[in-house]
Amino acid sequence: MGRAPASRDVTSYGMGLAAPLALFFLAFFVAPLLQLLWLSLHNDTAALHWGLGQYLHFLTDPFSLRVLGSTLLLGAEVTATCLVLGFPIAWLYQRVGPRLQTIIILIVLLPLLTSVVVRTFAWIVILGRQGIINATLQSLGVIDTPLKLLYTQFGVVIALAQVQMPLMTLPLITALGRIDPNLDDASCSLGAGSWRTFFRVVLPLSLPGVIAGCTLTYAAAITAFITQSLIGGGQMLFMPMYLYQQASTLQNWPFASAISIIFLLAVLAVVSVFTTLGRLSRGYGGA
Amino acid sequence: MTGRKRTLEAISFELVMTGIAIIALVIIIAPSLVVLIVSFTSGFSLRFPPPGYSLRWYAELWNAWQLHFAAKNSLIVALWATGLSVVLGVGAALAISRSRTLSARLLDSLFMSPLVLPALAFGLAALMLFSLVGLPVSPLTLVIGHTVVCVPYVVRNTVAALAQLEPTLLESSAVLGASRLYTFRRIVLPLIRPGIIAGAFIAFMSSFDNVPVSLFLRDAATDMLPIRMWQDLEGKLDVTIAALSSVLIIATVALVAVMERVTGLSRRLTN
């Protein structure tokens, strides 16, 4: 004895164990972001003159605002697509046997772990002029000349939706698994049809999962640099590429910093809206 | 489904839901299959279906030294970043997992924030900091940057594994006279090991696949595979990339199969 006082809680560890990672984050995560903020508050590239010039430039420039707007819109479109396609997968998952469940989960999981460049490349093959869609439609005689699918908003949305689908589906599977199946039966035996039960019982109860999935999908979709640039091509510009061009090609670090901060704040705003919705829905779905 | 009447309405619902689910699953899996098939083409283009089949693009890949070089760099950086993430992340997970204090919750949010924040912004910020302190871009800066964005996976999976741990096990061990270190080595570590391995695996894959951070923190001497592939694709649609993609897809499938055995990966990601 004497080694540890009797009252000492043996089930938890001291906060000291978090110190190395906390210091690491302070030095290599918090400090860089603070420097980013500091630089964005300067009007010149030499960072001699303080001012809000970079932000004013962004917020008064129609081009920049359009890039921001189309990025946020893209995120919304991808998230909605993922939700519509992902929810039935989670629904099916709860209704099949364990073997099919494993197959479904592995199908959903694999893209998450496959390289993003590889997945995006696959969509170039599918959507290209000689890709599957055009080849099929042409051999069926539906179209004469190949459709333009690559370098379009539709192409970017569908490719991003596929790339980000696991982020939506996994939380939904978790959320649907927590719903008491008796509620479903109760609603049906009380006379509500399947559609009504779905929209009035299952969907509201799965809201925490829906919100978790939407948050992850949205944040991932708007920052998905590779897919945006390869499928969107040069004509469609979204925030990540805009940021990269300003920083790397034009070496305009203060403006790139301001773009980063505005982009960061936009992401944070969306995430906190989702989080607030999640908190409101918890009283609903926690049952 | 006891006593539910098979009405037209119920059937329409099930048909629509199952139909969309199957379409969605096909959309998820099809691209990988398409790449696998196209990589065996005998032609020069990414035409689908291929005009004929051959292994020529795999032979081409065998000689693509630039891709080999980039792959080697990516592998080395991913291994270091994963190792560092495990060392730093497991410690942090132990500290914050059972603590309900405000500081523990704040640290948890801090450690998770790289998952949500745009990694490209972080990449730029890191580059500016390194150039401010006079540290040139190198494998070291890459490892540091990758660790920041990969460590959340280790922390999250380790915290989840610790949450499943019965506190009474630790108390029993202490009552029986085991030191904390002994209890950790003989009881805690074996029980949370699958969680740590799962987190390390996801961290490794995300480092190997990372573009936004590498984009700013590498140079020609430290070319990284996803960036090499991306730049090759921007220039021309090379079928060699299809062969490389197929190799990566097969490797991922094999690794996931092993991880599923070792750690029950799919259960971890849906709980």
C-alpha cells in the first residue's frame, strides 16, 4: 500500500496522457490556423499593413461570391443525393439476414477506403465521351452524338455523391438499428400505411443519424478538391481550387488566407446549424 | 412483420425502397468494377467495353518509375504518420475517454476538428508556418501534416473501444494488487487492441490517399502517389492509371478483408 490512495479512481487515466497530442496540435494545428488568420488580416503580401482589405475584396467581388455560392450549392445537392440514395440502403440493411448485411456493409465501406483519385478516375471512364453511358445510349440508338457528361454540374454531383455515400450511409445504418422495430409494426397495425409510417415514424426517429450523415457528407463534398477539379474540369471553379490557385499559382498568400478563413467559417456555420438541428432532434429520436 | 397486410400500398413502398437501395449499391460498386475491366484493355483509350483484352498496361505500370517513386514516398509517409498517430492518439484517448470534465470535452473537440475543417486550408496554413520558422518542405513536414489529419481516426476508434471496457475489470485488477501499468498491459491493452488497429488502419489509408495536405507540403523530391496520379489525369487519360487503380482497389479489398477478420471493422463503423 501507500502506492496509491484508496480513493484513487483506477478506471480513468490522468489528463497528462493527452499532453503530447495537445502540444502537437498547439504547435502544428492551432498555430498554423492562427497564422493564417493573422495573415488574412493584412492588405499586402509582405504583411506590413493591417486591414480588412482581403475580406472586402472577396465580399465585394461578384466572381468570388459566385464561387462561394456554387460551392455551398454543390454541397447541398450532393448531400440531398446521398440522403435519397443512402437511406434506402440503410433501410434494406435492417431487413435482410446477417450474411447480406455483411455484404451490404462491405459494399458501402469499400469506397470509403479506396483512394479518392481512383474513384474519381472511375467516373471519368463512365462519364467520358466514349464512356459506358454514352456507349450504351449510342448503341441503343437513343442519341447520335455523345452527351456531354464530364465537366458538368450533373457529373460532379453524381461522382461526389458516390464518393461520399459511405459517410451518409454508415450513420443511417446505426440510427435505424436503434429504432425499436415494434414501433413500425404498431404504426402499421394502427392503420397507418407503409409510406405514412416511414415518413411519420421511421424518418423522424432516425433524424440524429440523418443529421450526422448530412454533416459529414456536406463537409466532405465541399472540400473534395480532387473530384471537383477532375470531373468539373477547368470551367467549374469551387472554393478549394480557388484557394489553391490563389495560394500556389498566384502566390497571393494573404488573399488565399482570407479565402481559407471564409471557407472555414462557411463550413463551421453549416456544421453548427446541423449540430443545433441534431440537438433539437435528440429529444425526438433518443426515445 | 406480424399481422401486416400485404396491401398494394405496402408493396409499392417496399418496391420503391428496395429498388432505390439496389440502384444505390450498384452506383457504389460499379465504378470500381469498370476500372478493373478497363485496365485489361488492349487498346489505347478508356473505351468501355474494351476492344480486346491484354496485360500490356500492367507491363507499362511495371516500368513506370515515376509512379513507383511516388508510391514509395506515400508508403513511407503513411507508415510514419500512422505510427506517430498511434503513439499520440492512444495516449490522448486514454486521458479523455472516461473523463467528463470540460477540458476533456474541449480536447476531444480539438482532436476531432481536422475531420470537419477543410484540409486544404490547413495545408496552406501549415506551409506558411513551416516557411515562417524556416523549415523547408520535406518528408518530415509531410509526416507532421498527415499526422494532424490522421490522428482523429485513432483517437475516435480508441475512445470507442475504451467505452466498451468494463470499469469493474480495472477495479478487480487493482483490488487484486496489480499496478496500473500491469493492468494496462495485461487487461486494457489486449481489450482495446482491435480498436487501436482499426483506427491505425483507417489513419494509414487516409494518409496514403491524402491530397489536400500533401499538395502544399511536398516538392518534386517528395512526390506523393495520389498527387502524381491526379496530375497525370489532368494532363492525359492514361490507361496506366487504370492498371494502377486496379492494383490499389485489389490491395484495398484484401486489406479490408484482413481488417474485418482482425478487428471486425464493419461493426466498429456502424456502432
